[in-house]
Amino acid sequence: MSETIKVSPWLDSSHKPYIQIQNVTKRFGEFTAIDNLTLDIYKNEFFSLLGPSGCGKTTLLRMLAGFEKITNGKILLDGEDISEIPPHLRPINMMFQSYALFPHMTVEKNIAFGLKQDNLPANEINQRVEEMLELVELTDFANRKPNQLSGGQSQRVALARSLAKRPKLLLLDEPLGALDKRLREQTQFELMDIQEKLEVTFVIVTHDQEEAMTVSSRIGVMDSGNLVQVATPAEIYEAPINKDVADFIGDVNILKGIYKGQNEVGTQLFSEDSNSIVFATQEVGASVEDEMWFAIRPEKLEISKVAPSHDHNILKGTIEDIAYGGSFSTYHVKLDNGRILKAIRANRERTKEHHLTWDDEVYLQWAPHSAVVLLS
Amino acid sequence: MKKFGSFNIFSLIVGFSFLYIPIILLILFSFNESRLVTVWGGFSTKWYGELLQNQGIKDAAWVTIKVAFFSSTIATILGTIAGLVMTRFGNFKGRTLFSGMIYAPMVMPEVIIGLSTLLMFVALAIDRGIFTVTLAHITFSMCYVAVVVQSRMSSYDDSLTEAALDLGCTPFRTFTLITLPIILPAVISGWLLSFTLSLDDLVIASFTSGPGSTTLPMKIYSMVRLGVTPEINAVSTILVGVVTLGVITASLIGRRQKQQTPKAQHT
């Protein structure tokens, strides 16, 4: 059941991880694609590997599938070492970025292909193929060839084919990359539904941070061959571990601060941008005069023309640009020292009652718990 | 329409006449009643009937077909393997040299190929006959197959192979169930190409044949030396027909294969 996910097995040491990637290194000649990476993934998770291109996420996925040999370390699936098992003997299936549908076979035959390799009886194959076609709502397309399908339909055939064998683990390589935005959003929900219905563990590779946030139980953010942070989407967004993660996931304003010690509110930092002390509730271990950063998401910056009654956590500037996004507007506010910050304001009123417009002098303020203090 | 301007039509006619008038004449005169090759004596198919009586030509035709069939079949197997390997290995040091060496026989003068194979057979003391002609034909036609297969493989999505392995298919079955069916049109057109090449080769066959292994082109060539007869026209017309059929089939298969390749996956 997906209940196991709701109780966050990664926080409970009595849960045994389903996939254990232990000190895995992969080198291509001189180049190290994966550098001593260790990661546990639990049963029924929807785990995303997220990172810029070339960070090694696809290599890691291909090692799970068995297409790349591990240089060092090992991978366990359900307690069994699978490092040396060739791809065709692993109880793992993969959905390819290009979908890789066999062009000379019909949709039906494509889905049945994996089952036939297991020499299942014909009636069982037919039954499972039908189930799969129903699952992805392509029953009417059973006899089409792949070149007679649209992008969205091909994507669903590829998904059905990789799920037909009921794998212990399904790997998805940029599964929605080729779809347009609207279809992608719809398919994200379908993927989540299917994952919950079939209780399969999903590992997905994506460079689309919105997609990772929407679908995942946890996200592993990768950079240059290693994991930078592994956490739930909300944790990654609200408590990034460093500037890179904060910057990679969503929009963020990162400001420099000089550590001035702790008080009853929390951490005190001196900000050159506001030329005053700013407070953050988060406590950090550092010594006075250390340089660090604090990150504030645009939607947590309150923008107003009226000067606040208190005197901390305030930045003053002028509106340089306004991006109207329908449900919200993004304001680019230029500080006196020339830095530009982003602030988002929900457009709750239909009229322009708040009268924020270009070149207005505005105050940006935020609550002490809204900023994240970052040491690196 | 500008496209069919008078100059364009004129060039078209001149160009095609230049290419095809000799062959058209040959075909026309094969249906000539008269024994004189250059004088039209009315329509007749009697020379085709006479062909059937000519044991020499029939023997030569049989030899040619056997050689063409076996050489193209073996060349197709070897050429396909070569084409596959060249794409599978990707980029390695000396790749250009290797692929260049596969293509070299295409531009090598036939006389050289013929002479060098002959020298080798003499050195190895192999009796010349159908076997040696077949071997020689394999060496020059397999490169054509390799080229055709390699160009098909360059647009082959490797994830198809990986997908089959991923679904539990053994590497060998993956080749027979996925890779081969997908590249089959290229393999067949490679076979047809080497079949026609073998069919009309004169130079290499002359060097490498022995007693009892006279091929049809050799037979025609030796008959012409005694004077051109309508019989030769008839047998040549048949040869033209077979070759044309082979080339057209090969190109049709090639076209169909292009249409079958999935529309760009990104649509």
C-alpha cells in the first residue's frame, strides 16, 4: 500500500530499504560519471533523480537497468546483489526517453513482447495485454503500428509495455520530456495514479524541477556525479542544503549576510543589501563575522508601498519590471545598490486596487522564519 | 509552368536519349525478324526461341545464376555483420581507416581486383571454377552490402535493442526479433544489389573462372567477337530486364523502409 509512503519509511530505521545503492562509482575512461554514491530507496516510492544535464542521473538509472557496468560498489534490490546480473535477467523494467517502441509490431505486440519472453501461456498474455491497454486507455489502438500514434499515445504504450511484466522496479528516463506542457501536466497525475494502483516502485530521471516536485515522494538532487540533497519536495524547496540546490529548484533571492550571533529570535545577520540586521529563526553553528547567505523565495517577500511599522527584515527599492502571470504577478525590485530581487504577489483583486506600478518605491519584508540561512 | 520550360524539356530529352538509346536499340533489335542486326525485318520473337536451343548460352546462364545467388547470399551475411560492427563499435582509433578499407573495393579498378584474386588462387593452388568466381564476387560485393546496412544502422535507435533486453529478451533473440526485422529492407536491397552486380560482372569473372565456369557476360563477350547476332540481343535484353527488376525492387524496398521508420519521435 501507498500508506508506507505516507509514514515516510526513510525516517523509520525499522524499514528496510528496497534498493540499496552502495558506494557506487562509474568511470568512462578518465571521466568519473558517478562518484562514490550511496542511496537507499524504499518500496513504493516515487523517487526522482533531478539535476542539470551531465550530472550523472541517466548513468545511475542505466546502472540500475544493467546497461552500464558498475566500476566500483554494488546495487542491491530487495536484499539481493544485482550488480552482475545482465539486463535481460533483472526484474526491473525501463521506460525509455525515446519510448523505443518496436516499429514493426502493433501496439498489442509491443506490450506483449516482454510477457512472451517469459513464455507465459497465450491466454494469460492476452489477458494482461488487455489489462494494460485498459490501464492506459488505448484499447481501441491495439492494432495500430507505432508510426500511427501521437506522441502522447506512444508515451502511454511505452508505459504499458514497461509495466506489463509487473516489474519490482520501474525506471523512467525523462518520460514526459517529449510531450507539450498541458499533456505533460495531465500525464504526471496519470503516472501518480498508476503508481499507486499497481504499487510499483518508480525511479524517474528528469531535469524538469516542476515535474519532480509534482510526482515524487522524494527527490535526489544530483550534481557532478553525486547526490547533493535527498529529501521530500517540500523539504528541498523550503530547506535547501546550499545555494546551488536553492537556485536549481524554483526561483529564489539569495543575499549575503555576515553572522552576528544568536538572540531570542534566532540568528542575526548583517546584510549589506539592507544595510541593517536581519533575523532568521533558523539556528546555525558559526562564529561571529562568518560570511553566509540567506535565501528567500519570491512568494515569501511581501511587497508594499507602505513602510512597515517594525525596522528589521526590510529591503527598499523601486519596481523595475512587472511580469503579469494571470493568477500572480512577479515584480522585479531594484535595490538602491542595483541588485534586483523577485517578489511574487497573488492577484487576489480583479482590479488594479493595489496600484503597484513601474518606478514605484516599495518595501520588501519577510518573516524571520521565511528565510533559509545557507552556509555554502 | 516554368518547370517545364522548353529548355528544360530539351535537356531532359538529350540526357535520357544519351543514356538509353543504345539499350532501346538493343531491345528493339532483339525482336527483329531478320538475321542482320542493323536491318529491321519485322517483329518476331524467334530469337528468344532459338536461345532456348542454345546449350552454351543456357549453361552460361545457369552458372551465372548459381554464382550470383551464392555470392550475394554470402556477401549479404558478411556485409551485414561488417555494417553492424562498424556502427556498434562507435568511435575508436582508426575507425576511418577501417571503414575506408570496407569501401575501398567500390573504387578499386576491377582489373586490379580480378588480377589480385587470380594471383592468390594461383599461389594457393586452388583450381579455378565456379567456386573461385563466387569467392571473387563475394569480396567485391560485400562492401556494397556493408555500406547499405551501415547507413541504415546509423538511423537505428539503440534504445530499441536495450528495450528488448530490458523486457527479458536474450541478446541473440533481440537480434533476430528486433534488429534484423527492422534493418531487413536494407539487407534485402543489399542482397539484390550484390546479385545484380554479380550478374553483370565480366572483368573479375574472366580473371577467376576456369573451364566449365563461363558466365553469361563472358559468353556474350566471346560471341560478340564472332559477330553480333540477334541471339545476343535477345539474351542481353533478358539480362537488362533482370537487372532493371533487381534495381527497381531494391529502391522500392528502400523507399518503403523510409516510410516505415517512425515519424520523428518528438512529434
